[in-house]
Amino acid sequence: MMTQTLHVEFETHEGALLRLIGLIERRGFDIHSVDLPAASAGRMNVGFGVIARNLSSDIGILQRQIHRLTGVCRVFGDVDGTDKRVGGQHG
């Protein structure tokens, strides 16, 4: 299976990264790589290389589910060779 990339911008609240990783794994994806640069101004950008465990795991649905997490500002990534973005600011 192919590694796909997700980038997530979120507010650095206690447990936010753990909730994000847990959601990815519960939704049928294995985390192959993590790019975690230093956080700034209360926000963090993290990149994940993910691999679907089976053919029924849809990365587009995963992006929408991640965007619904509290504190997530943006989700985007290289999905099927094109840049797909989900959402802007949560209010």
C-alpha cells in the first residue's frame, strides 16, 4: 500500500497530539512517519506519513474526522497525487 501525507495544524492543548494519533490509528491507518517541527504561538504543525491497513480506509474521510477534533485549525495533504485541504478556522 502507498504512504499518503497528512499535515495538521492544531492548537497545543494538553493531550491534543495524543488524541490526533489515536484517531488516525482507530480509523484504520498506520503511522509510517512523523514530522514534528517546533511549536510556535500556541499552535503546532505536524506531518504524518500514513498507510491504510485495508482498502476500505478512506483518507478523505480521515481528514474530515481529524478536522472535527477540538483545536484543529487545518488539515491538508497529498491524497491521490493532488493537494486536498479541509477547512479553515474553527470558531
